[in-house]
Amino acid sequence: MDQSLKVLISVIVMQDDASDVFKLGALKREGLFLFRAEEREEKGEEMEDIEDLLVGSRSATPPGFRLPLAAAVGVGVGVGSKRNKISSTPSPAIPGTQTIYIKTFGCSHNQSDSEYMAGQLSAFGYSLSDNPDQADLWLINTCTVKSPSQSAMDTIITKGKSSNKPLVVAGCVPQGSRYLKELEGISIVGVQQIDRVVEIVEETLKGHEVRLLTRKKLPALDLPKVRKNKFVEILPINVGCLGACTYCKTKHARGHLGSYTIDSLVGRVKSVISDGVKEIWLSSEDTGAYGRDIGVNLPTLLKALVAELPADASTMLRIGMTNPPYILEHLKEIAEILRHPCVYSFLHVPVQSGSDTVLSAMNREYTVSEFRTVVDTLTELVPEMQIATDIICGFPGETDEDFVQTVNLVKDYKFPQVHISQFYPRPGTPAARMKKVPSNVVKGRSRELTNVFESFTPYSGMEGKVERIWITDVASDGIHLVGHTKGYIQVLVLAPDHMLGASAMAKITSVGRWSVFGEVIETVNHASDNKALNKLVPDRDLHSLCVNPAKAGGFSEEPESCACGSDVCCGIDKSDVSRGTAVPQNQSNRNFFERMLRKREHLHKKVESELASGSVKKQEGKMKKWDFVDKVLLGGISISILTIIALVAALALRVIWSQ
């Protein structure tokens, strides 16, 4: 064997025209790894997965175990290839000492994948940064749902290349379109290979191109994770779907339905609750299809998960997006679960069009009537139920009459949340070959439907109501905290940061188009001894609790109103409420300064990010203008100094006068 092959080989042939592929095996003996290389003739074949290199091993590498590179990854010989030649000289940098910038596009499932990859990189010593300029490598997690998302990926890849940054591209784009020109010479990782991200990053930092796409089993749920929001766990319950929508590219990437077992999901829920998580979002490409590949169903899973939630409703469950076909047969069971005190009364059910003709062309596998059945049943059986939906404007073949039917459907239900998008043909999908609606017509329909939707006032009438909210985030203005009601209505409150992760009773003071504003009147003191809440609450019991709040131990001082300030009662015992936690005057003053400092920090972070992106220029190390908070703080300091000087001067004059 060539002497050069006896070095710890870190790469395998990735080039399309490679003539020799070396298959590497690793055998562990007495703590030492012995390597052997086996030469194969594989003309024109591309080796795409690390697992193809593991000889004599039927199982993948345990998560968190860094293999010697020869057993972990592979290379292409750069001879005659159009791709960049691969350096055989290892980087002198110590693995795990570099800084990684992670950019995520797309859905909550993608966000969860990014958090898992961040967790593994952090566990191996890598630093994570929000500033791309400070990073040694960029990890880009992509979305293939719409053209704008992929265009954004192209832009950031171009920027990374021009900055000479090593790049790793993950997510649905490389998984579904691995041969894209934009991905040439870049390391890519598939949606089910996220547990190998450390090895991929290490090799990419050495100048190697690594491609991992093929995998037959789901990544483990107990991998290290760095959450974007420490109070929110995004929990994937399955990958892929059972549908075959003609416009969808995600199916090409995520594949056929693959569900996690109930035991593994229950174990994950127990783990994240012990970590202090306050919201668990169930995520997938189609939550309703869960378990059909392993002989179970969504209601069975939900009942198992609800049984593990804290009895005091300190941790809430949010059910993810589900298409109509797979919940029609379980509507009453789903409604029962949505009524549970620990489950948000909210569901995202995409309809895409109000025309059966268009739905048939989309191959959506349901009718408008069936969608209406889902919405009508849930809103009837679940008090305060909130339903969000999606609409695609200008699908190929959509007529004016079809569009009018869509507008009428939206008007009928006045959905509080509607995601409206124009049709984008995705390469490789059947819809991309259909006759398109003129772009000016598509844009016009999108604007018209948006105007209709924005004319709704879904939260009018909430002023003065008292709602229980769960506070988990800071608003984009840097001042308010973000809470959600049982119906997942966003409530913005002025409160100190220590209330993040807490539950409180809030009085709604005003309403806006997208959210409502409230003031905290009391916090909920969580107790763990109320086991009754872990039982699913029948509709009649909820009604009786709300009619007689005194019997239910409700929050409201007024006997005629519902205990929770809504038609749904959370069933919390009176002992669970801290009556003395209304914000006193001295605390209000403290909260004012906390809010001012929080806004100042938020504005400074915004300026720093703008500086990093080049949208704002430095002028001799100073900003051109002082922001409002800086002026207030400077003014306060100046007044304090002048007051001290005046007091000292007055004291000196008094002493002189007395003499």
C-alpha cells in the first residue's frame, strides 16, 4: 500500500470521477485503533455516507464519541476533479477550540435540529457566536419549502465564500437537492445525520469536503442541546409524512413517515421538564400522521405525554401543525386533549385553498368540507379554541372563482392567524410542470387576501378580562415580556426579567391586531401536589368549574366571572395562587429601571448586529446619535451630580455663615 495511505486518513473519495475508493475499517483492541484500507474499483460511484465506511460494525458511532478520523470520515482524491483539491496536511488548530456561527432557516423542526447541532458542538468545546464575522466556520441549516428561503441560503453561502469562511450546509436543501451548483465544494449534512455534526465540522475546518446524507434510523432524542429559548423545548415526534402534495419539496428531503416511539418521547419530556422547560412544542412535518408507521396514533401519544406534565400546569404542551386527513377520525379525542389544563387550546391546520378543484390539483387528500368539519368540531368542543391556517395564492390552474372561494372561507372563520404565501414552483415537483398563473395575478390575489385578513379584529372584547398566561420570552422591542393565554394568544406585559418562565394572572388592558397588552396582577405559585390536573378534563367538568369559581378555588375576586377570566378554567387550587404578589409601588419603580436597562441592552445589541452586518458604519469609535435611553441615564447621572454639588455648596455656606 502507498506509504501516504498509512497516515490517519481523514477523508474518502467524494469526487464524481474518482477511480479508487478506499474502504476503511476500525477495530478497537486494548484501547488502540488498528486501521486497514481495502481498495475497491467503483467507477463513477459517489460515496456519500460515513456509515458506508464502517467495516465490521453494524451500529453507528455512539453520540458524543469522537472516533479517530480514519474510522469516522472519508476523502476524495482531487486528481482530475473540477472540485477544489483536498489538502492532506492536517490543520494545526486543536479541534473544539474554534467558534461556530449557526444560521437557521425554516420551520420549528429545523430550529430543533440546529439546537441539537449546537448542543453537540458546544459539548465538544466549540464556542457559539451570533456574529458571523467572529466565527471560524458557518453552519447553515436550510429550508426548501419556498424559493425565497433557498435564495437566502444562496446569499449567505456567497457571502461566506467571499469571506473565506469554511461552510457546512445542513437541512432540507442539501438533502433534497444534493447536486445544486451552489453546494459544490461545500460540506453538507443530511436531516438525519445531525448527530455527526462534530466530525463534519472538524473535517471542514481542516479544508476537507464531507457529504453525509444517507441514514436509515432517526437521530437520538437525548443528544446534547442548546436551546434558543431555554424555556421552550421543540420536540420532533416524527419526520417525513404520508402525503404526496404536488407542490412540496420537503417530502424529497424529509422522506416517508418515520415516528419516534412513545417511550422515547415520554423519556424526553421527563428530561426537559427536569431541565426547567416551561413549553414543549411538538413538531413534525405532519403531527396528525404520527405513529401510523409503528402501529400507534397521535391521541395515544398525547395522553402519554400529558400524564407526565406537572399537575400545577407549570409546563404547557403545544401540539404542532397537522393536516386535516389524519385527525378527522380522532377529532373528539384531540378535542379532549386540547381541553386539558396543561395543553394550549391552539392548533395549526393548513387548508391551502378554499376550492376543492385546487385541493385536488395539489393532491391534498381532503375536501373543503372536511376542513370545515375539523374547524367546526374543535371550536365547538374546545372553549377559547384558536386555529391558524395556511393559504397558497396562485396555484397553477387557480381561477378567479377558486380564489373567491378561498377568500370566503377565510371570511367565514376570521382566523386569528393566516400564513399567506404566493405559489413558488419548486424544482422536481409535479406542480413545477403545471401551467402557471401570471405573476401579476398571483401578487394581486395575495394582496387582496392579505387585506381581508388584516381587516379582522380577532381580539376585540378582551379588554378587562383576566387571563392566566405563561411567560417565556422577551418581546422584540426589548421592553415587554411575552406570555401566552390558554388559547395561545400573545400577551405583552411589563414585568421584571425574573418572571421569565413563570405563570401569572394578567388583566388585558388593550388589544392590537397581532397581540394584546396586559398587566400582571398576581403570579401563580406552582405546587406539585395537585394530581387531579393530570387527568383529562371532560367538557362538563370544565363548565362546572367555570360557573362556580369559588368551588374551583379560582383566581378571580368577583364571583360572577370565570375563575380564569375565560370560558376555560385551569382548575388551580386557591392555595396555588400567591395573593400578595401584586406589584407594589416601590417594585414598580425598580421595574421601570429594569425595563430601561433592558431596552438599552436591546438597542445596543441591535446596533452591534448592524455594525457586524455592515449596515451601520462606525465613526471614530462612536455612534452619531445617542439613543433615548442613553440620554435619560446621562440626564439622571448629571442631575445626581449637580444635586450633590449643590448640597455640598449649601453645607459649606452654612458653616461659613455660622462662623
